Amino acid sequence: MLQKPNTVFVAKKVNTAGTSLVAGDLVVINAETGAVSASSVITTLASAPKSIQFGFVKTDGTIAKTQVISRKNITNIVYDAYVAKTVASAVISFAGVTPVIGHRYVLRCIYRDLYEHPGQFTHSYEVIAKTTVPADLAIAFNALINTSSSARVTSTIVGSIITLTAKSVTDNGFGTQGKEAITPYSQVQLRVVAYVTDPKARFTISAKDAIVGLTIVQTESQPGKGNAYIVRDREQAALAYKGITYRTEWPVIKPELNVDLTATYDSLVIEYSKQYQSPDNQYMKSTDLAAEIYVDHSNTGTLSALNTLISDWASLVGPQGIQGV
């Protein structure tokens, strides 16, 4: 959920020259004149405007704009280059295990991403050892997991080692991957534990022993940065600030999102405040705002360069600069 009024632009490239505009361009606008400006001029104190706006060139040639960003009111600037997501996995080695024939071996997958389910949701896979060969346990678990229709992981095997890899949430029946999906993007969060019991012993349920010689190396899932599906969710969430709330007419005429789900993105977030007169006209108040800008990562360096320019502009010392009046 957005915590403050945000403007979210998802652009194909940064137009630094301010000329020959095409749909999908991100531009810098001199808020004092309303004219599109070359981004390079804003760092020269003599020509730097006191306030700017970012603009997004739409397919009809018009330009959508952010709120006015005053140089003296910028509170934070964060730039992030694209970082690929990490899928949860677990590498389980049975190589050092000496199976005991007749003992019950259990792998339990614990999932922490099912918010609809209170507590932790688990899938358990059980194998009764029939030989003392470690690879036979690995083969049995690999087959058991891959034939389970409800499994949220896939299993691959090499010798006595199996690797569990989390599936996409979409593979489990949730339509989170489309452009118009109403379910936010999420990943499977996986943790694997294992134990062994002796079915012939008394108090079997409580006697869950560690499997001697077993090793498990786990990797946590991470969404990365500039993930197109998260960019989609940010753009979707910002629609309400444009008056698109899905409550005023049916069917809802919803504009198409600008995000390209096949692309990856660099991001620039500028947090700032805007002053306004209080209703009682006694003093000035301010509200926090933010501009979120996502630019196709294939245009390497363009958003990084803009980040440098905006940071330099915000740091200018002069009229209405950080040390100005």
C-alpha cells in the first residue's frame, strides 16, 4: 500500500535533451515556465529552476505530470539499479546418511507466504527406508515430491542430493502474473526441516530424531529490485490518486498500465513535501509526497544519470536551495 500520495511513472527511456518527444519518454519540466527542459541545465545555478516536475509522454502526445517539486523541499532521493529476483530453494544431501531399514524419514516443507492460513502451512513427505543406500532415500523423496499434485516446489536429483526449487505462485492456481491481476505479486517462502522416527518404537509421535549425516542448505526468496510485477503493483496502487477507484461506474473504464511485464526496471524515488495554507489561514502546513520513476533497464545509465543530476540540483546552494531562502 502506498503510504503517501505518490505519482508513479513507468517509462521506456529518459529524454535528457527535452526534444523529439515520443510516447514512453520521461522528461524534466521547468515548473516555473511549464516548458520541457533539457535535464542537464538544472544543475547550473544561473539557469536552474527553483522547482521542477517530471513528465511522462502519453500515446496521445500529452504529458502527465507529477506535483511540483521544490528544490528546498526534497527530503530523500533513492536510486536502485535492477537486481534479479531470487527463488527460494533447498539443497538436501543424503550422502552422509546411513538409512535404517524400516525407519520413517520425513521431509517437511514449511511455507510462510500463505497469509490466508493462520500460522505456518506445511507439506510433509514420508519415506520408509527399504535399503541402507543413501541414494535410494534421495530417489524416493524426489519421486514423491514430483508426483504430488499439491507440491509448491519441484525436485531435481543428482546422486544422493536433491534440490527443491519453489514454484511460481501462478503455478499454484493464483493469477498474479497478468497485467490486470488483482492479487499482488508474491513468492513462495520456503523452509525445509527433516527428521526420522522408528515406527516400531513406543511414543513414535514425539520421538522425532535428527537425521544423522543429513545436510540442508537453504536460500531465501527475494523479489529483487525493478521486478516488473512489483512495478505493476506500484502503478496499479497509484491509480486511486488519479480518481480511478473502481467504485463510480460499471463497467469500470480503466486505463491500460504502462508497465511491460517482459522488461526489467531501474527505479528512482524522490520524496518531498508541498506547502499549503492551513484552512484557518494562520500558518503554512506541509504534506509529504513522492514521485516514483521506473525506466526500462535496457536503456542502461539513463536513469542513473538523471539521479545524479537531480541530486546535484537538490544540493545547489543559492536562491531557494538547501542553504538558500
